[in-house]
Amino acid sequence: MSFRLLSSLSAKLRSVVYRAATVALIDMKKAQVVFVLGGPGSGKGTQCVRIVENYGYTHLSAGDLLRAERSREGSEFGQLIDNHIKDGKIVPFEITIKLLKKAMEETRRLDEKKIHFLIDGFPRNEENLQGWTTIMDGEADVKFVLFFDCSNEVCINRCVERGKSSGRTDDNRASLEKRIQTYLQSTRPVISLYEKQGKVRTVDASCAVDKVFANVKTILDKEI
Ligand code: UDP
Ligand code: MG
């Protein structure tokens, strides 16, 4: 729009035009997403907290969002989520994606500059991934997958240890056996799919927190 045309418009109309242009620009800025995957207890949540402290990401844990929805008074999905979590099963994708989408929109509504998200513990199976692609394709780009690679034994021991204080209904050996099975059968194939696209950044997650974070930093510094 030329300057002459703009200046001929009334001040009010001019402000409306500017506002519309700004909104259009913000809309064009798709969310930039890093999926954070790895077995239960591989350190996803712990490392995400560190990443947030050091980089400008917003951390969204799919598990935390589901646990919050489970406890929300009046939630129609509370019981279903509860059963799935205890059994180490994956909650239907419509529920999880709705929660993630809402949390992303809320973050951006409060601060439009927040477009970088760490999505922790999702997508856990191919249905999750397909649902994400269908629902979120116009709104978010997946930059890469940060994969915390850790043996099942270390994962189980960490979660059992965490279970002494976490209060989580699934940090016990019976649930963990099922969670590990779900991880191996359903989540690993998702990681393999991204691997084929050259989009997986793998971190050895079996060492101490500081050491793992040093490796995470090396990866993120290259990506940003
Ligand atoms: N969960 C799910 N879909 C998700 C994320 C989590 O169904 O996208 C459920 C699933 O039952 C899982 C549990 O929530 O076992 C706990 O997930 P969380 O990511 O909190 O566990 P972590 O891997 O961090 O120990
Ligand atoms: Mg977690």
C-alpha cells in the first residue's frame, strides 16, 4: 500500500489496516517444535527444565497435561486417562493433541513471541503422529526430535527410585514393565520414522544430569 494512499485514509481506518497486517504476520509465524522422546525415566522432563533455563523454549509435557486433565474437576476424560496411565497405554490422540494445541495457543496468546516449543513425551505412537500431522500441520513445524537414549534397566531403576516420592500411579514395577513394552512397540517406530528423514538428534541419556545436559547443549547450539 503506497504512502500517499495510506495518508489519505482516516487515522482510524489506518490503525485497522495496520492491525490486520500485524495479525496476518503473526499468523504466518508457525510454531517451531522440538519433539522430546525417550523411554520412561530417560530424563526428558529433567533435561527440558534445563533447556528452558538456558534457551528460549516453552516446555509442554504431554504426560503432565494429561495428568492435569485427569485431575480437572468435571473432565469427561478423567477416568479414561487414569486407566491408560496406570496401564502404560497411550491415551487416544484426539485428547492429547487437543490439550497440546490449547496449551500452545494459550502460550502464544499471552506472548506472541513464544513460538519455540519443546513437546515432551509425544508423539508416542504412529496414530499420535498422524493425528498431529493432520491437526497441526498448518500451525507448527517439527524441527527435529531430541532423543534420550537409555537402557531399559536404567530407565526402570530411575522410575522406581522416583516412585518413592513422585506420587505417580505409574512409577512402580508393574506399570513400568508395561510402559517399557509400549515404548519399545509403539514409540521406537516413531523415532525410526524421523530417523529416516534425518531428523533425530540422539543423546546418551544414561549418564549424570550435568553430563547429559552438556551433550544436549552441543546439539542445541548447532541447531539454533
Ligand atoms: N501419555 C500418553 N500420551 C502422551 C504422553 C503420555 O498417553 O502423549 C500417558 C501414557 O500412559 C504414559 C503416561 O502418560 O505412560 C506418562 O507419560 P510421561 O511422559 O509423563 O512419562 P515419562 O515418559 O516422562 O516417564
Ligand atoms: Mg516426563
